[in-house]
Amino acid sequence: MKLFIWKISHNALPTNSTIFHRHLSSDSVCIRRLDVDEDAIHCLHDCGMAHDIWTDLGMANKDDFMTRSVYQWIRKFTYSDITSLFVVGMWWIWKHRNMVFFMVVMLGLSG
Ligand SMILES: [Zn+2]
């Protein structure tokens, strides 16, 4: 989990936007939305499924939860009274994103 948090806070999580900017992909968009870049904050915070999970966990309404800075978001909630829930929520969202991503790739459903 520490490596996962480190990757998020150092912009090293291999989202579509990250691998596109490293010239390892031809597309930076979210595979679930197709109209926005998939950076870490979008993938783990803003994307529909992620937002639904945070809402279900009762975290979407917490103060400062709906920020646009991934660094501030990670820093605030990895050192709080809800650290475990926050980290597990992000991990689950990332795992689900990867399941959808690789299913799309394996089935040849991407552009
Ligand atoms: Zn998305």
C-alpha cells in the first residue's frame, strides 16, 4: 500500500494520461468516459464509479474531499482518522479500473 500511495503522490500511477505523456500510449482518455484525460485525480476521485464509491462510503461529503489537487487530497486523507478506509477505497477503485481496462484491451473494445 505504501508503494501505491507513493506512486499516486509522485504522479507515477500508470493511468492513461501518465503513460500517454511518457509516449507509451496513443490515448490519454478514461476508458470509462472517453471524453476526459485519465489522470490520477480523475481515476481515483472524479470518475463516476470512484465518485459513487466515495459517496457510498460517506466520504464524498467530508470537508475538502472534493479537491482538484491529488497531492493535497492524498496528504490530507492518508494522515487522518479515516486513513484505512481511504487507502482501501483508492486501492479498490484502482483494482476495478484495471479490471475494466484489461477487459477492454483483451476484448479489443478500445478505439
Ligand atoms: Zn473516468
